[in-house]
Amino acid sequence: MLITGGTGGLGLETARSLRATGAKIFITARSEEKGKAAVETLSSGGKGAAVEFIVMDLASLKSVRSAAAEFKKRSDRLDFLITNAGK
């Protein structure tokens, strides 16, 4: 499962809820700092599956392509894509 804008607001809460179901979650973040902070927040919230982040800036097609390639390296399937708007 891949959630864009998963570092805050609705994206973070969506990731938190889906993680609790046991789904492996990938979130995107524009910066490594934001991504690591969100993963730490999500991982400290009790039981659930692993959470990983991938740096991706939706304003940059180059960044989107790079993030897609990184996702393909880390996962062999994409069951759900949640395109959440981020700030």
C-alpha cells in the first residue's frame, strides 16, 4: 500500500489506521526528515505492520519517477494507492 502525503493530517491518520490492520505501508515525503519523523510516529503506535517511506516531491516529475523506481525495488506488488494531497 502506498500513501502519498503520509507525513501529516489525513495521510498520516490513514497510514495509522491501515497499519493497524497489518498492511505493509509505504508513505511518501518531500524530505527525509519528514519521512523519518512520520515513520517514527507511526511505529510507536502499538502493534502493526512495517512502515517505510520514500522521498517524493509531487511537484517534480523526476522525483516521482525516482520514487516509483524505488518502490518497485522494495515491493513486488501495489495493492492500493492512496493519493492524498499534501502541503
